[in-house]
Amino acid sequence: MKQVGQLIEADGRYEFRIDEKGLIIRGDHPEWVMKAAGEVLETTEKLEAESRIDELESLVEFEAATSIEVDSARYAMKERFETIPQCIVTMGKMDYRWAAKEGRDKLHHEFDGHAVKRINDMSLTFNDSFLANETGVDTSSTD
């Protein structure tokens, strides 16, 4: 496993670092820092991918690269930046599906206004026993 970045709290502020890129983002709240990191990384990575395509196109003219390499770089860029971001979020024992706002808007029936959707449906039981009263348990009110 390779550590790519690190989020730390120092002196009451949060700091996200990716040393390999020389990137440091500081802010008062972790969610602000991570949003900034996501946006900065997306922009930087997209520019790098576009530059790589331009470089390959130039190399094709000098016969130092092939058109297949250019097509492959274009496909990789499209796959990465055209696909709406989606992730698995684990909190404790539960796994959730997260999608960027654009994806949640498209799948509004699935996310129902929430940022994440539980992957495992705990109400899915063999005998429809989810939230069913147990035999012998007094459920009458004591009021």
C-alpha cells in the first residue's frame, strides 16, 4: 500500500498534503480542506492529461508515438473526467455508495436527497422478519 496524501490537524487547523505533488491545503474545517483538495486535484490532473495528449500528438508527427497511444490517452481522460465520481464509503461496519451531486440528481429515487445510500439493505430478510414483532414480547403501552 502506498500513502498518497495525508490529512492532519495542527494548531486548530486542518492540513492536507500530497508531498509528491508539493501540494498543501490548509483550512479551518476538514470538509473545507478536502473539498479544496478535490477541486485542485481535479483541475491539475485534467491539465496534466490534456498536456499528455498534446505531447503525444506532437510525437506522432515525429513518428515517436502512434495514433493508438493518442487514442488511448484520450480514452483514459474521458473515462476519468466524464464519469460522474462514485465511491464506497465505509463507516464502522456499514458500507455506503456515494456519488457526486450530479449523480445523486440523476439517481434521485435511489439517493432520496442523501449524500450516501446504504449498500446492504438490512430490511431484506428471508422471511420478511425485518421490524416484525417477536412472539411473546408485550408491545402494549404502559402509559
